[in-house]
Amino acid sequence: MTEDEGVTALRNGLRVPYPAFLPRFQRERGPAQQCNHQYSKGSTFCGQRFVPADGAPDVKGRHAQQCNVGGGVDARHNRLRDWIRDWLEHVCGLSSAKTEQHVQEWDKWFQATDANGAPKYTTEDTPDGPQRVPVMAVKMAKLDVSFVDDEGVQGYVDVAYTNACSFDAATTLRAARTPGKAASEREEHKRKRYPPELNPHAALIPFVVEARGRLGVEVLPFLRQHAPAEEPRRSAVLARALHDISIITQQGLAALLLAAEPRPATV
């Protein structure tokens, strides 16, 4: 983690307004007024204003935390995904661990739409004459990490980051009232997307982490289940795992916040 990322992560944890606007930047106009996340090709920026319609400034960086222009959100997700695969293989000895595996049982069919979002139909000849029928498409189920455990059970880990703080007041209030609510809602979403009855011989593990670092309820049991059994190695492995997840999470969040601020020419 760079010095700027470390300071930003600390300021964010302490709830300092505009955590990525570091004091040494010394810009006369103050914190950025629009998102400076840059598209990967060219010099185009996101440009989303940090003052929404209600006039309340986005002092917490809610937009920056969730804006994927430039691929920062995906990069954080993929880094955690790759860490899980490496941990299963190199620490837990599961050589079967792989990423981005297609699980046909969880493919989801839906009605296709055109460029304007209108449902697509086609005409088919039937004994009763021409009939309009929906055009169907499939959303392939690609799970982040697959593995076979020591008992021969096929497992799938699906990784997600979620934010307790959003632009929807009701959602933010619900998350504030119940610690871990944002993570539990994302876990429930994944279980509905990948229902166990469609793949009864496989285990699904929603590996959900909130943006500020709170772990979903499935994370620790998963780590404990697959960590080495013998002590003191087990304790060391689990402690290192929590450390690594924390670093990936805090560094990823800090990088998103920093990328939204225009960097000074000289610092």
C-alpha cells in the first residue's frame, strides 16, 4: 500500500470528510467537484458531479467508491478472487482450485431485449397459425472460484464487495440500523441467483465483504473450514488470511477514492 493509499484509508476509517483530498494537495478550489475516474482508453473522465440533486455534497465519496470507470471496482474484486484461489491451492493444498468456471446448472434464461430495452419477439408457424413467441437469451453462470475439497465435495465461491452507504436513503438507514445488513442482503441475492436445488451436489459460498472491511457471515466459516488443522500453523494461517483480505479491501477502497481526485502536478 502506498503512502497516499494508507493515509486515505486511515482518513476514511476515521470518517474524515473528503478522505482522498489529502492536506498536502493544497488546491485552492478544494476537493474535486466531479469524478475524475478515467476510462481505460483515451483521456475521457467519468464527470459525475459530487453534488447530487438534493444539494448535499458527497463528503463520504459514495460515488467514487462504486464508480467502475477505469475498472477500479473490478480490479478490487478480481484481486480478492485471485487471492482466494491462491490461498486454497498454496495454503490449503487444493490443487483443483480454478477461477471463472462456467456452471451450466445455474445458467439463467431470460427474454432478450432490443437496444431500447423493449422485449424481443419472433414469429413461428404453428398448427394454429403464426404465433409471436419471445426471443430467449441465456446469462451464463460463471463462478469466481471453483474447488473440490478433501471430502470430494464440489465447491463454488462467488466474491462480492458491497457498500453499506448508498444514495438510497432507505437502504443506507437499513444498513446503519443493523451491522452487516449490506453484506447479508448481497449474500441472499447470490443464493437466489444460484439456488441450491438446481445444483444440489455443489456447495455455494457467497464471499461478501463490505467496502469498509466488515466480513459477511460466510467468510470466517469458509476460512476456518479449509485452514490447516494443526496448531500453531492454523492460527497463523487464519490471522494472515484476515490481514490479506483487509489489505486488499482497504487498498482497493483508497485507490477508488484517490482516482476520483485530480492529482496535483507536483506534490
